[in-house]
Amino acid sequence: MSIVESTADYEKWLGTQITLGATEIQIKHQKKAGSPFPFLRATYYRWAELFPMHCPELNNVPRVLGVGDLHIENFGTWRDKDGRLAWGVNDFDEACMIPYTNDLVRLASSAYFALSDKASGLSLDFGDACKAIKAGYVQGLENPKPFILAENHRWLRDVVMRRLVERDPSLTGTTSDDVFDRFYLKYTSLNNVQGVPEEAEGALISCCPHPVGKFEIKHRLAGLGSLGRQRFTGVITDWQGGILVREAKALAPSAWLWANQERDASYAAALADKKLYYEEILAKSVRAADPWLKIVDRWVVRRLGPDAFKVEVQDLGLKRGAEIELTRKLFEAMGREVGNIHSPSCPPGYILGHMKGLSTKWLVEASTTMVKLIQDDFHHWKKHGM
């Protein structure tokens, strides 16, 4: 199928699983036409179709409980149960039992697009980026350890702390020129929504300290892969002296199951059962758990705060000759986090032994293949998908 046909098929199926917002789906279609990287983020269902077909030798490998829709902006911060600032993958909407290679190739493909964009500030040879991802992945498999931004990972902690204390020049002279004020204004100025499903409201309340009081439930646009799904943001403007924000998002079975049900009976069975893997991957991954990230029925609920955010490319602020080394460290850390997530699924030596049987450039070659397919689909979408 073409990307247009694939999108129509997927959205038709997804609409049988959860309620979709027609306006947000149209916005998603428009954003996909912006550039190849947002297109990649918004089309995991297409990736799940193409990867097994075009990288068959990497599809028939040990399976792990993996992220699925992984890319370089699917990493962020949260507070663990001891209040420590943690970093890692922060979205598992498409988690599934998948080839271990899928997460690595998709991460590397997203790195390709970031490195190709001069505005990103990232500077590194793509081959070196793939080496860093693989090196970090091996470390994560052999010695899985959560990323706590206190005693360790000073360079990453500096990135995060800079984001927390940054000031917005466009707001100078107002009362909202720092990240905390902007967070308050952002969530108090959202529009209220009516007709919130009872289970969504219950999920929001269950993910709060008690007594919780009365939420205002609001609507916001967020994400790309999940854009179009129901998303409800609960806001209490003054809870014990400050703002409290929680968000509930509807979950559906992974697009990997949808795309590969005819290739594998186990995927077909999981899809028939409407199986979700989000809670399982949270429980099994080596990570400093976020106590406010929960699965309630078929909703994922999380705390939102000025210290809980995605670490995006523009947040890195790389300059003055430090770009190459910091970029290498970033990709290595991302690879290590993937290892943290994959390590409980099967003996690490099994995956490492399999990797030794692959060519030394397998990640570069597979990512290059997928990048070309994504670019072709992107151009087709710009021409025919709008």
C-alpha cells in the first residue's frame, strides 16, 4: 500500500479501538507534511509495516519487550519516589514484543534526520552516531542502571538544569519570564472541556495525592504519534499552595500488532485480546519508577510539571566546539537506556551473541534503508496525503 492507503487503513482500525478526534487527526496530517522527522514520529504504524519487509534479517532476531515508537525526542525527565530527578524513555504507547533491532534502527534513523538538520545544533558523523548508540546499548545490557541526574551524568544534568532555570526573552518585563510561570500560565489558560468520560476522570483522580479536590479538566494538543487520541488534562490551580496537573491519555494496542498480525499468529492473538504492554514494560524495565505514572483501565495517567518534560534537541544548547562530544554522549546515553529497557526480556548474552553475528555496519545499513523509505513516503504524503 501507499502511505496514504496505509494511513487510511490504520486510522480506520484505530477508530474501532478508541475514540478519535477528527480535528486533531487533520492537524496530525498537516504536521506530518512539515519535514521527515515529524513524519517519522507520526507514522509508527507505517514503520511497523516496512521494517519487517525491508530489513528481514533484522526482523527474525530475538524478541524483547521494547518501546516500538522510539526516536530521539522520546526521552525526558520525571521525579522518582524519592524525589530524585530521573531521565529516560518517557512514552511507551506502542510497547510490544518486537525484534530487539527495531528500537535501535528507529532510534538511529531519527538521529539521521536530526544530524541532517543544521538548526538542531547536533554535529556528528552518522556512522559515529550509530557506533555510540550500539556502545551504549551494550553497556545497558551488561550493566543496566537507571539514569539519576544527581551524582552521575553531570553533562546531562546541566542540560536539564539549564532548561529549568532558563528565561524567555520574549516575555521579559512580564510576570511570566521563567519556566515555572510559563508552566502555570500554559495550563491555566487551556480551554475547559465537557463530556469527559467517567473512566478518564476517575483515572486522573487516582493519580493524585489526596485529598485531591475539584479538577478543571482541560484540552491540549500534544505529541505526534498519539495526536488524535483522547487526552484530558486535569488542573487544580491551587493545591496546598501550588498548581497540580495530571493528564490521562487513551491507550490502544500497539501498531506493531496491527501491522504484523498476518505474519505471526502470536501478534494476531495479542491483537484479538486488545493486549496492552505499557504496564508490563514499566514494571520490568530497569528504571527509577515514576510513582505518578500509572495505567488505569485503558488510560495512561502521568504527572505534568515544569521539572517533568521531554528533552528535545533544541534543549541541548550545544556550542563552542563541544557539539561532537556532547552529541556522541547523548546518543550513547540513549542507547544505554534502550539496553536498560531490553535487558529483562532475555539473557543479555543471548542478544550480544546475536549481535556479534551481524555485520559491523548493520545499524548504519538498516537505518539508511529505512531513512530512504521514510523520505519517499514523506514526499508522497506531501503530494497526495493532504
